[in-house]
Amino acid sequence: MTVRKTETLLADGRALYYFDSADVVRDAKDTRDLPPTTTSSEIRWDPLLDQWVVIASHRQTRTFLPPADECPLDPSRDGRQTEIPADDYEVVVFENRFPSLSTGAVLGADPDDPTHERRPDDDPLFTRRPGIGRCEVVCFTSDHSASFSSLSPERVETVLDAWVDRTEQLNALPGVEQVFVFENRGEEIGVTLSHPHGQIYAYPFVPPRMRRQNESARRYRDRTGECLHCSVLAAERSAGVRIVHETDLFTVLVPHAARWPYEAHVYPRRHTPDLPSLTGEERADLARVYLDLLRRFDSLFPTPTPYIAAWMQAPARHDRHLAHLHAQVFSIRRAAGKLKYLAGSESGAGVWVNDITPERAAAALRGEQ
């Protein structure tokens, strides 16, 4: 499947990319009078937890649950200008107007130093850095009332091509260490725009979850000479009880130690580090496997299931051989009308308590309720 990519600029200089499955000419201009995007992003080091925290105070003013007829992700039509200048589109990616990280981020004054004379890296206990990186929005369809699970397999292939393109381009940016593709769906999750969309973050560090996975994979490889993910996948396929769906190229499973009430992982059978490493045949199969899983999630409850879909890829520069591409899809809903809140054990101690056994969740996703 050949996808045409067209690049343009929005009125404030942000980049926008159209991805089309047909040879479409995209020449609509953004005629809005927009001020330049300004950010105050920085990252601060937490020495107790050995990880970075992003501070982005300018995001307090971002768009929050606008009426459907004022959605900024709809096409520009009938004289109303949105973030997408075209009057229709297939898949669009653009730089977030309210980014958590930015390639132009500059470190502001140190609030702990009123003289502003101390360099930000002088005190290792209060390390600050500019929030260098990039945040992009991915619109899956121009249809405001659609969802990812309602897309055709061909459209999902176009989305995959967009994710591959952006992963390659963002991995190449100076200072970027990890590209994270994800989708949040549902107000219960915290979504502030109801139009079907996802995001891509390019971090200036490897996030804690990916770093911990890589550290575990390194220890396992040092001990056994094998890939930890490949071994887990083989063990789950042998056990069988938590397998949700399989093809010749992909396996969908509920992990043995699932944290969320309903959580499933999508693994390529072949060891591959990231989305750009998938073959054309694998992308086509993944489009159908992923759609099948999202539809299984939506069949769990009478109303659409809120979920987060997180694509775990290899870091941009280091430990790429340790990573094994997979998607983690999970919901905070544990029953109709009931949510799984992160209470004291999870939020305070980091110890998860799951109300549903992974085996029961896998059976539900297989439709065996």
C-alpha cells in the first residue's frame, strides 16, 4: 500500500503532515491569525526515584472539552478554521499547539536562585534542563463521531504508515532519546478532545517504564543469551490460557501479572525493535489484529470502553537490541459503571492490586463471558 505524504505549515509556523492512500493534492492554507507558540517546558531530575519529570505550566490554558461544533481537530469547513486547513482528510499529524516538550524550549530562571547567577546543573539535587523534544497530534479520521475501532483496515494501515514516518523522523532529531506513540480514549481517561486522535511524544530521555524493561531485558540476556520478550511470548503461547487472539505474525495476550482489570499486549512473533522495522506484510496483518483487539475491548461493556493504547518501541540510540516492539492496551473500567482508581497502594507505594484475574480477563476478551 502506497501512502502519499504532504507537508505544510500552520499559521504560527508549526508543521502539519497529511497522509493519504490516494494521490491527493493538498494546497489549502491556514489563514488564521495565530500568535507564535510559546512554551515554558523544562525537565527536572528526581534523585529519589532516579527519573525525569516534565514541568509544563503553560499547558494550563490548553483547549478543554469544547462543544462538538467547535472541535479544533475537525476539517476547516463553512468558514470555520481549525487546526487542519483542508475541508477533508484521511490521516493528519501536526505539532501540538500546547506541547509538553518543544524543540525550541529554553530554560527559564531558576526559582530557587533569585540572583539567577547559578548554572542550572550546579546543584545535582536540583537539576533542571530545557524541555527539549516534540509533541505531535495524530488525527485518525476527519469523522468527529468515529473511533479507532470503527476504521477500516486500509485506514489503519495509513495510520501505521504515519506512525512509522514520524517515529523515523523524530528518532533522528537531536536530543531525542525515545519516541512514544499512544492513544487515550474516553473522558474517564482524561481525554480533553473527543475527536478520534492520538499523540506522539519525542522525549529527551528514556522514560522510566521503557528503561526498566530494557534493564530487565539486559539482565535476562546476560544470564541466558536470549530475548526476554521472546521468551515471555513463547511461554504465554505454551500456557495458552491468557491468549486472546493469534495470527501467523502476531499474538494478543493478557500478561501473567496484568496490572489493569482489562489489559492486553500485542506482540509481533518476529523479534523487531520498533514500528519502522515491520515488513509490509506485518503492517497489513497488524492493522487487522489491532482493530480486532479494540473491538473486543468495546464488546466488554454496554458503552464504549475507555482505554489507553501505548506502543513500546526501542529507544532512538541505545539498547535497541534489547527492545521488542509491542502495544499495551488497557482500560481503567473494571465493570459497567465502575472504574479502577489508583488508590493508596498503587499511587503511594507503587504496588498494584488487580480486581480481576488475568485469566478471567483473557476469557472475557475472547468473548467467553
